[in-house]
Amino acid sequence: MTRGRADARAPNLDEPVVVRDVVKRFGDTVALDGVSMAVRRAEIFGFIGPDGAGKTTLFRILTTLLVPDAGEARVLGMDVVRDLWQIRPRLGYMPGRFSLYPDLSVIENLTFFASVFGTTVDAARDVIAPIYSQIERFHDRRAAALSGGMKQKLALCCALVHRPDVLFLDEPTTGVDAVSRREFWELLGQLKASGLTIVVSTPYMDEAGRCDRVALVQRGRILELDAPGVIGSRYRHPLVAVRGGDRQRVLTALREFPHAVSAFPFGETIHYADARSGSDPAAIARELDVWLAQRGLDGARAEAAQAGIEDVFMDLMETPRPQAAA
């Protein structure tokens, strides 16, 4: 997959997306509260957080669809407010909701979006080929009749057809099946390898590991920003995973343990965090086995666990943040 441009418009920027102290309010609601970050060239940068965290608001500012109330955002070296008409042709944007024309066919949608940017589908064939090849047999099918995964791939083709310098994807895998999610991330990996800078948001913590770096976002603030593995290594507490037993009773018993910081369901296990920093998680697991057995929960078994990005996020969510001065 190649991304060469005849006019070589792409600048040689090490940080094609830069945000400094951006604030956005909607009435009394603060959607973004002093957000600062930068995206490196040819990386996949992920914003990870729940609905309402501010991800879509930030994406709409970066794609020149909203104006920040304070702060500055620059894309490809240009200001998103002052230089919006220069920025827009150089961005690819796939919003969270399917936004193509449902009554147009696959090829009609693709042709239309190419024409908006003064190009053709054939001119972008090398860029979209790995994706379009998976939906080309449905070229005459109405977009409304496509499956969730096929709609997702069509939307990605339309976002790429004009060879953008930066691609913004707002929760692109929400509402699609696990296989389609995996295939989509594999396609993003190919696009990154071609030199494309990709900024993606997702509520799924398991997708964080697909990114080069991530920002954990909640209530309009960035709680942490780094490579996923580095963020996971910053977890502050001994961590234990507990399997088996009556899940609700086990969860209650763990939260009642004298040294408990938190206990949350985590896939098929419950992750328990202990307040005794520096203690051996294996020793804590043995204590928990005894504690649970004393409460008639013999079927539950505890073992030391490795913290991941979701554990860090939950810990940061529980940590009180300093209040801004009035």
C-alpha cells in the first residue's frame, strides 16, 4: 500500500497534531478541561475512555467542525480555526455514527466522496485496495443493506479516497462483531506501515494495546498518556485475580477484606487491589484464599496478576483529583 502524492503536500512534521490547553463548554457542561497532547508522525494514537469523556468533542475540534473556547489546536502545522479550509482537504474523518448515504450503492458513495475532493476512485486505488477488495463484490448494493462490518470498511474507504495526511476515526469499531473489530485493526496496522498518521478513539480498553500510544480520558481531562505497556507498569498496588465461586458473593467478600483498595469484575475474573504497597501479590493471594474459604467460598481461587491499562484507568477513576481554583 503506497501513499505517494504527486504534489507532495505533506509537511515533514514530527508532530502533525498538537493540542495545548484546549477548553470546550456546552452551557454549564465542561466537555474538555485544559487538554494538552501531541500525536507523532506515522503512529496510531488512541483516545481511550467511556462515553461522555470528551473524545468526540476533541475530534470535532481537530477536524475543524467545532471551535474551542480556549487553548490552541494545530493539525499539520496549521491552526484549526484560522486555517480550516487548508486543513480539511488533508484530513480523513470517520465519525462515530455511520454517515454515508444509505440509498446510494457502495461504489456510488465512494465515487461521490472522491469527487468532493476532486479525485477519482481509480486514482486512489492503491490506497484503498486492501480495504475495498473486501467489499468490492457488493459494489452495487445499497449502503443501508450492508452489515455493520461492511459499512465500517466502506466508511474507511471514503475517508481515505483523497489520500489524507492524517486519519481521524471516532469509535470506528463500536457496534460491530469481534471478527470485524480484529480485521479493522489489522487494516489500520497496514495503513500505519504506509506512513499514515492515525488518531482513533474507542471505549474498548482491549483495543489500547493496538495503539503506539494512548491517552486515558475521563470527564474532559487526560488522566494518563504513554505507551500502553508503560501505563500498565505504573499501577500502584499489588494485584490479585480471583476466579470461581459465586461471583457476586466473592466480589462482596473481597471488598470487605481489611486491606482492600478495590475489587472489580475483569472478564472471567475479579481483580483485587491491595493497600499494602510493595507486598508480595502471591502472599496476598494466599490470604484471600483463607478469607474467602472462611466465608464459605471454597470454590474461589486467588493468584497474583499482572496489571494492565484497564486496571490503571479504574485506579485513576477512583483517585480524587484536585479541584480547580474558582
